[in-house]
Amino acid sequence: MDHGGKKPRLQLPNLTLNEQVKKESNQDEQEPTKAIVVAAAAAPVVKLVIEFDKPLLDCPLCCLPLKPPVFQCRAKHAACGNCAASRSNKCASCVDGGGVYEHIHWLDPYVLAAKVRCPNEAYGCRSSVPYCMAVDHQLVCAHAPCCCPEPGCIFSGSPPTLRDHLASHHRWVVTPISCGKCIVVEMQPAERRRLLAAEEGDNVFLVVASERGGAGERHVKVVRVRASAEEGPSWYRCKVWTHAPVDAETGCKDVLMLEAKVRSCAKPSEEAAMEVGGRCLHVPSDTQPAAEGIVLRVRIDKLEVRAPVLLAAD
């Protein structure tokens, strides 16, 4: 195309030579920075093993582990939330009595980062929990040791270890069970207890058929073999029923049924199971005579603990 003899001009950004060089230099500097940020985000978390003197992690007033929120006065005297609140945030260690506790936010993550191994590590627990929550974990730890109920035996171990011990050393009968499914348990006339081993997880249950009522009546109960009575993230409910002989007049069978929450028992024995509370299934002697044994149908369901619902104030 003819432009009247004039050559077209190249359109350049409206920048001086120094400005253009400076812009390119800034771009070159930003690229490595971006790479460093990405590399830092992808870097694995490094954990360190550090030893602390225990008093440093305890409240100096109540001697219990410091839990968030952690308070300090300006003189660096620490206190837990309960102790600070009980003293109206006035420091109990300041000589002049003028110290005031304040919530030190940056201390909270450090308190939660100080972790210890569960004391039940020897029994199979592999948890590392914050030092300030170690006692709470012990209350629900599924690996806390349970004692052997056999006379003269001093064995103790986690529920699955105790189950294996009772089966191999004391000839206890162990019946597998799956949560949510019904099984038939046929107990012999002289049999007072039966272990149920959950096929999912390490849970062990015990069915007892006690004759404490006398006159051939049996009290049937299901308990969970567990050292702690506290509930973890889940709990269990059982359904136990048995059939009476056919009624000669009606031709029907009466059904005796129990639905109840499964309680925990640290010692899998008839006596201990009957003492933990909860309801029993009463089986009269004319329903299933003790001399003939007892046939039970058992179902155990696992339920999750629901978090409390907080209602907003009007």
C-alpha cells in the first residue's frame, strides 16, 4: 500500500529507556520470589522433639496443665483461664497486688503444640496428644488395659489382647459379631458368659447370663470390655431377645426382648458386668430352663456421638 513515500513508524510503549530497563529488571526479580513462595508452601512440616521441664507447662496456681486461653500479667506470671477468672484477673503472684492478667494469644498455639505420647503406648495406642489434653485422652483411650478375670491370673492388656489371652490360656469361647447384624448365641447350661469379638475394629463385648435372681431365672446383659466408662466418638446399643417354647393353647411363641445402651466394663466377668448398671433381660425359668441352656439372638449397633446443638439467643 502506498503511504505517500513515508515509511510506517513502529509504535512503542510510552516509556523512556531507563523506565523500560527498570520494568524488565523488576519482572526478573519477582519470578524467583514466586518460586520461593511455592516451594515454601509445598515443603513438608518438620517436627522436633524438645524436652521441657514439666512445671513450665503447668499453671503455677492450680498445678494443672495450662490450657488455652493462657493468661499472664506484665511481670510474666502465668495462670490458666479458670484461675485467672476466679481471681477477677488480678495477679496472685505480684507483691504489690497491682498485676492484671491478660490473655496472651500467641502462647495458645505453643501450649497446644507441646505433645506427649499416650501412657497406653505399651498396650497399642499410637496417639500423640497435646500435654494439656492428655488426661482427657486417657478417659476415652480404647487401649487402656483391662484385667483378666480368672482367679490367680495377673495378666492385663488392651481389650483385643485380653480377648486373645482368654481364648488361648483359659479356653474362653469367642464368637465373632458384625455391628448391625444379628447373630445366634447358644449358651450351654453351665455357661455364664460369652465373649463377642467385633469383626470391624478391636471392640470386644461380653454377654453374661447370670442366675442371681434364683429359682432358675436368668438375667442377660451385654457390656463392652473397656477400661474407661467415658464415651469416645461413638457408642453402642444392643438388642437381645429370646423365644419361649410354643404355647400349647395358642401355638405361638412369646418373645422376650431388651433394647439398651451398652455399658463399659473393665473386667470381663459376670460380677463386674452386673455391677456397672444398665438394664438386663429377665428370662424366667419356665421360658428357657437353665438346665437346658439358653438361646439368644444378639444385635449390636454402633452410633456416633452427636455434638450439642447451640441455639442462638434472641
